[in-house]
Amino acid sequence: MSLVRSVATVGGYTGISRILGFVRDILIANAVGASPVADAFFAAFRLPNLFRRLFAEGAFNAAFVPLFARRLEQEGEASARRFAEEALSVLVTGLLILLALCMAGMPWFIYVIGSGFSQNPEKLALAVELTRITFPYLLFMAVVALLSGILNSLYRFAAAAAAPILLNIIFIAALVAVLPFTGAPGHVMAWAVCVSGAAQFVFLVIAAKRAGMALRFPRPRLTPGVRRLLVLMAPGLLSAGALQINIFVGSSIASWQEGAFSFLYYADRVYQLPLGLIGIAIGIVLLPDMARKLRAGNEDQAMHSLNRGLEFALLLTLPATVALIVIAGPIIGGLFQHGRFGAADAAATAAALVAFGWGLPAYVLVKILQPAFYAREDTVTPFRYSVVSVVANIVLSLALFWQFRHVGIAMATTLAAWLNTGLLMLSLRRYGFWALDARFRARLPRIAAASLGMGAALWGLQLATEAFLDGDRFVERAIALAILVAAGLVVFGALAFGLGAVSRADLAGSLKRGGGAAAD
């Protein structure tokens, strides 16, 4: 398996999804801006999304993929399919119970995620109503996560990576074709979330069937395999979702500042683009790859994959980090400043983006380092470090919010992510699971130099196009932003090749089917 080709497949589809997501968010910003309706919807969307990332994509996926890969590698597809069916029946049954409890206790859940909503009874009531509409999304996405884990373990990455595109297509269609006839943006967006979950579920059921993994739904039973899955899931609930819990905690605190919930949402959407394209994509590919190599006894190959994943991640992450910090204002202005989202909203969101931007390498590295533990069926070690990270985030958020308002929450999330990253790195080195190889040590400073050179070029070009970037016309700002981004890509590419941060042999090898040493 070529790491770069596989990451390119996942990242390519993720990129399409995130671009459509920006279109979606531009339409949302134009329709509701940073209003109480926007705050209520983002709260309604964040709650099922949090559970999805913790239970389905986070803890469940981290525990399920190594176990499924072991069955696949050692016992064959029939045994792996039986295990997947057992896991499916227990997962769905457990989530149906959770869904019923959450629906019944919805007002309490909204108080948890947005305690400040109590100051505005109308916003609180709307958030409760919208969350009841969006919450079934969790059930659909849990099954989607299981099917994605199966397909990824079979090295079939395309369908799982493409599924989120449906969310944005349905969302955009609802905002463009349905909203003008209803005048109820919150409800239209909430129903779009629910429908998109069902669409992704159907899409992946078909993809799994084509891959020879059509699953039955047996009676839920706690078989030895399911018990092992639950044991691994328990600590993984926190370790795989530390960033989401940190964002959740920050959002709850931010609800005490009018508009802060929305500022953090829009900033989060921007830095989630490189995180999804790089960190999540590489993590998705690395977990089944390392798990299968370790099951086959190829420890050196597993470490080589981890080094190449980290090298590739930093090659893309460091320039993205510099860009988010240097041109945060033009990015937010060029994407969202339109309609009900004014200049003051853009400035507040850009400040949060800068704070989040400093943490982007940490967010990405966590997504890549954790699979090194999960592939060894160790979810306890990342859990311990995530507890430290979450506690630090809560303390820092409370301390920094009163001084820096919503920007302090973003700062706290960044500092907590770096703490988590440092602990994971130290642990991997101590256990002998990871060490920088000669190629990585040689290229890392060159990647950093190319990124800083690009940052200097962006700073100068930003000053030269300031009149357009700060203009009143949305089209002018968008075009100026596109010029900045294109120039940054060209400058970084030239510097990366010129300084030896990446070689043409690597690029050529990654494009060959099956890859090669350079690609892997």
C-alpha cells in the first residue's frame, strides 16, 4: 500500500467535502450571521456531532479497526465479517438507548453545552427544538463509522472519504432551494443534518455490499470479541476525542459571550480544513496499515510508516499553520464577511483563528500519533494523556476567557493540544515504538524554512493588496484571498523543492500504483 496515494485518496475527497463545506458556511453566514438563531443551530449541530466523534468515529473506530484488522489478517474475511456484525448489533442497540435518554433530557444537555443560553429563554427553546431534530444523525453516523472502518481495513478508502460530501450537498440544496420558501433557517438546517445522515448511511451500506461485506443484524450478544471491543472503547472515549471535548468545553464557556459561539464555529471550520486533509486523512490510513503490519510481525515497517506519515503531515501542516497566522484576517473576510456577517464579526473570528492556528501542528500530530498506540490495542495510554489535556483545557479556558473572551478559549484549546502531543511523543520514544529516522531529521528543518519563507511572501503580498482585502465588496475580497492562497502555494512549492524539503523522486514514486519506498 502506498501511504501517499492512500492519503491523497482520503485527502482528495475530504478536500472536496471541505470546499463544499465552506460554500455551506458562507451561505449560513449570509443567512444567519452570528445571530441567536446561528448560536442555537450550532449548539444543536455540535451536540450530536460531539457524540458521533467520541462514540462512533473516535473511541469505537480506534478500538474496532485493530480488532477487525487482526481477524482479517489472521482468520480471513468470514471471521472478520462475523465480528463486524456482532459489533454492529451491540453498537446500534446501545445508541438507541442513548438516543432515547438524550431526547428525554434534552433541555439539560443544552444547559451543559451552552450554559449561557439560560440568559435568553427564546434561544434556549430554539436550541432544544433544533437538537431534537438533529440528534438521530448520531445513530446514522455510528453505523457509517463502522462501515468506514471495514472499508478502510480492506484498503478501500474512497467511499468512506466521499460520504461526507453528501452532507454538504444536501445542506447547500436546502439553503438555496428550501430556505427561501420557509423563512425558518434554523429548522431547515437541522432537517438537512438529519437527512444527510440517512443519505451517508445508505451510500456506505451499498459500498460495503460491493466490497463483499454486506452485514446482517444478529441478536445483540456480548461475545468475547465484543467484550474486548468495549474494554478498548472505554478509555478511547476520551483519548480519541480530546480535541472535541476541549472544543465542547470551550463552547459552553463561550455561550456567556454574545456571538462567541458563532465566532468559534467559523474559526473552527477554517482550521478543520487542513486538519481533515492532513491529520485525519493520514490517521485514517495509518491505523489499519500499522495494525496489519504489526499483526504480521513487521515492527520496522510499522515504524517506517509512522515516520513517513509524520514527515508528510508536517510538510503540509507547517505552511498551513503559517498561512492561518499571517493571513487570518483576509481568510475570514474573503470567506464569510457578507450579508449578516459584518466586519466586526470577521475581526472577532480572525482573532480566534490565529489562536487556533498556533495549535494546528499539535491537532494534526495527535491524530497521527494516537494510531501508533491503537494499532497495538493500547487505548489506555492515550486516555491518560487526554485526561491531562482535557483538565488543562478546562482550567485554561476558565482562566483565559475572562481576560481574552472567546480568543482565550481558542488559546486554551491550542495549549492543551500541544501538551497532549508532547506526552504522546515522549511515551512512544520511551516504549521504543518511534524514533526519528535520518530522512525525517534531515527534512524537518528544510520544511520549516520553506514555510517561514512562504509566510514572509504572504505578509508582503498582503500589504500590497490591502486595499482589496479591506474593501467593502465581497467579490474583491474573495479574489484577493484567492491570489494570496495561489501565491503562497507557488512560493512554498518552489522553496520546498529548492531547499530539499521534498524531492521529485518522492513525488514520482507516490504517483505510481502500488507506490515504492519513496511513496511509502
